[in-house]
Amino acid sequence: MDKLTAIITFALIALLLPVQGLAADWGHLKIQVSPEELNLQEAYLFAAPGGWQLTAGLQQLQWGPGKAGDLFLSKDFSIWAITAQKTWRLWGYKIKTQQLVASVDPDLNKMLFAHRLESEVWPGLVIGLAESAIATGEFTPWLYNPIPIWPFYLSQHLVKKDDPIQDRLININLSLDATFTRSSGTQIYGQLFIDDAQQDLARRDTVPDWGGFLVGVSDPNLAYWPGWSGMVEYILITNWTYTHKNVDNSYILPDGTSLGHWLGPDADAIVVRFEHQISDETSVRLRLQHERHGEGVLGEGWRPEYQKENLFLSGVVEKRYTVGAGVKSLIVNGLCLESELSWTGTVNADNSLEKKSNEIRLKVQATWQI
């Protein structure tokens, strides 16, 4: 933790501790401690004027149905942002809109703009559509347009006629997801993430489309394993996803972390998780995971000489097999302790043919939130 973050952390603790009982009415603080580091994960204030829910501060956000991560925005990172959401009624439907503005890298004037529209279009079926824009440098101020459903793509298209450089200064991504929830609580869900799609038919012969998708099923009460809940999820992400022809506009944080899914590009994975609630305070968890990684690297973009080669699982494919078991326990109100012992076996490690490795890892962390 750097000095500035430490100062902010302890200042917020000092502010929130005396009014812990009221903190949930106007703010939230979440700190995670492990043997390696002290990590401020969330520290934000919120208000609800005129039916809006406004939040400002350090946040972990997920705008999609994935249980093991999300392709569009994932909780695997924290970001300083301002968010707004509101539920509207239109033609008899409840429609929720979400908006986000976040500073990703002040040195580059790199900003993240995102908005999402979701609605239950059929009993149990929720459809969501989200759009993001990563912008750097002297990008158009039209991206700050507060209209909830005004497309970023339309703003870029309108201004680049007079200012062609806006095509390089703005990177736009789309996400479409659907979740069907049965009366039993079982959910079937999927998500499609579009990073780059070719509109010109002539280009489609030599230029690929890239992005990713995930599908999954979760069940809060497994019929064949009483007392347990479970989920299985498959994720696929093509090569070059989360990058842009202007490297500054890649869909990543300054430390190289993806704003989307932890899996990264040129990879797929299947994740299986089970959980059993032993008591109100304690649960046990099991995890099975299989990943495949091609030689594509996060932050490296497509080039014309690649054409449509190496779109998915390029070169020597690394394969990882993970088995893990853990315990999660609520110690006192707001303080949670988690631990997991896992084994990972890797074939073709580091994308080197026939190189093998084994890793046993014990993960212990405490999370405190008020």
C-alpha cells in the first residue's frame, strides 16, 4: 500500500468508526488483509437524491452475470469512480440504467466511461446491454453526456467527421448478457463481449472479430447433494481482446490488469465451485478449474500481417489444472476470514513445450467492511 492510500485508509477509518451504526446509510469501507499486503478495496460515499443512487469513491464493480468473473467489468480490481443508477418505468417494464465515469490513468488523461441498460423482458428473464469507452488525450467532451442511454459510439461517429483523430482517442466495447432465473432459484446465464467487429464486408476476409463469451449455470440447492450450492461456468476470450490500435486506449489499468476478466486474452477456462453452509457464520468451499492459455499476451494488439491467424489458442498452449478447498467464516459483524488450500498442475508451462510445474498454495485473508 502506498503512502497516499494509507493516509486515505486511516482517515476513513477514523471518520467511520465513531458512527459505525450509521455508516451503511451514507458510506462504505472495505479493507482486505493478507500476509503479503494491506489492501484498501472500497471506500466510497453514496446518496439517493430524486430516485437516483449516486456513489463516489474507490469501488469494486461487476456489470454482468458471471459468477467466476465478468467480461465487461469485474470485481477483480478497484477503481476510483463516480457511478449513478436509477430504475425507470417504460411501457410497463422496469428498466434500470447505470452510468460510470472513472479516471484510469491521470498521466495519460485516460478515462473510463460506461453505461448499462437492463430489464426483465419476460418473467425470470433479464436482458442487459452495456457499452464502455476508454478515452485518452484530447478526446471529445461529448463522452460526458449525462443522458443514460446515449451511445458512446454515436458520439464518436458524429465528432470524428470533423475530427478524425477521435477514432484513435476512443476505444469502444459492447456487452450483451442474459440471465434466466427459475422459481427454484437456479440460474442459466450468458454474456457476449465485443471488442472489435468488422462492419466493412471487404475487411472481413482478412481482419478477424475479437472478443469473448461466457455461459454458466448456478443452483442454490443441489438436488443430488443436499445442503450444497454449486455453479459451473465456461469462459472463452479470443486473442487481442482488451487491446486497441492506440495502445494507450487498451482496456487495462496502469499495472497491466484487465478491466474485464482475469482470464485474459487467447484463453478459455471451465470453473466449477461448490459451497456448503455449515452454520450461519461458516461455509466450506470446493473449486475445480481447468484453463488453457495460448501465446497471446494482454496489451498486445492485432496487426495487419496477422490477418485471421492465431485468433484463439495460438502457438504452444499452456494447460492448468487446479483443485482447491477452503473455509469462509464470519468472525464478528463485518469481519470475515477466508482460507483456501489449492494445488495447480501445469502442462506446457509458460507456453514452453513439455515444460511441467506444480504449485501448492495456501491463501489466507481477512476482509473487514463497514
